[in-house]
Amino acid sequence: SSSSSSSSSLSSLSSSSSLSAAKARESYGGRFVVSGGQDRKVKMWDLQTRQCVLTCSGHDGGVQCVDTSLKNTLISGSADNNIRVWDLQAGRCIGTLVGHTHNIYTVHYASGMIISGSLDSTIRIWDPNSMRCVATLNGHKGWVYSVKGDPTQPRLVSGSADLTIKVWDTRNFMPTMEMLGHKWHVNTLDFHPEFGSGRGNESFSSRLVSGSGDRTVRVWDINTGTCMHTLDGA
């Protein structure tokens, strides 16, 4: 594994090797963006100078997904079936998470764990300290395209090519709910930020937003599994 600084311009990002993933760093006021591409590299870009300030190499396949933590670490998932953990301050790989048997399509830092989803149709939970897999979640009948940890409740959600969204209890890693409605692959999930103000009895994460290849966005009540709104972009 290796890394290096780079003087590439941000304006050249779109014209370089095909971009697979991008993530804004929440620390430093969102000043940096991290990207992964089919050139098998992870790059960090400074939005103020519009320059690439770090290039991380080590994957043997295209980088499909990235996520960052507040502790100067980055995770990247690849077509080489592995997840790499990078120390952004030191500029080096500090661990490789091995276990999936197909492309890693989604990774997410959650409370005290790393979550990954793969084209092997499984979700894996990793301990970021030991770099070991602590649970493998089976249940989807298609590729797993998106995973997201609930910021306030002991649960996570996953979206799949089997058209379903599943909710999992992270205390025992058992499925607790399945949400149906999309007519094509569920490609992306996120918790709705509106309910962080403490109004009424709503929890921060009572609403889930999903995006699908059926050209719709759905808003769900994650506590009941009810689809509250469908936004049709067809």
C-alpha cells in the first residue's frame, strides 16, 4: 500500500479515470472531498485550492465506495472484494478487511462499527479497532447496494437489488422489518435530517429516504415501515 501527494486539479476529476464514489469530509468544515475511481485509487481534494492533496493506492480493483470518520480515517470498498482502512493524517493503509466474496458496493462508518454491503448479497459488521468481522447478515436475495447506520437507535438499514429495504437490530443483528414499494433496485438510503430539532416526540431518525432505479424517491416512517411520500422523477 502506498500514498502520495498530488498536484492534480479538482477540475480534472471528471475527465480522469471513471469516478465511482465521492464523500465530503465532515471535519474541517467540509473543506475536503474524498473520491474513489476505477483507477483503483482514493484521492482527497481540497475544495479551497481545488487541488488533490492525497492519493492512496493499494486496491487491486476499482474503488466503488468511500466513507470517512471524524478521526482522520477513511474506508474504501473495492471490486477486489476488500475494504481498506486509511489513516489520512499519516497517508497510509492501516488495515484490510477481508471476508466478502464479491464487489464491495457500499461502506459506512456507524457508532463503533463499520458496515459494508456487497454484491455477494451479504452485509458485514466490522470492529474498527480489531479490524475483524463480528457479524455477517444474510437475508437479502440480491446485491446489497446501500447500508446506513441509525445515528440514534441501535439499528441499521440496507437496500438491495431484491427491491427491498431491511431494518436490522444491531444488538443481535437480526432483521426486524422489511419495507416494500420500489419497483427496481434500491440504490441509496439516508436518514432524514429534519427531525433533529427535538420537536414533538419525533426522533432524529424516524424518517428514512430511499432512492431507486425505478426513478422514485420514497420517504418512510422507519418505526412503522409505512411509505409516507413517493417522489416520482420519471
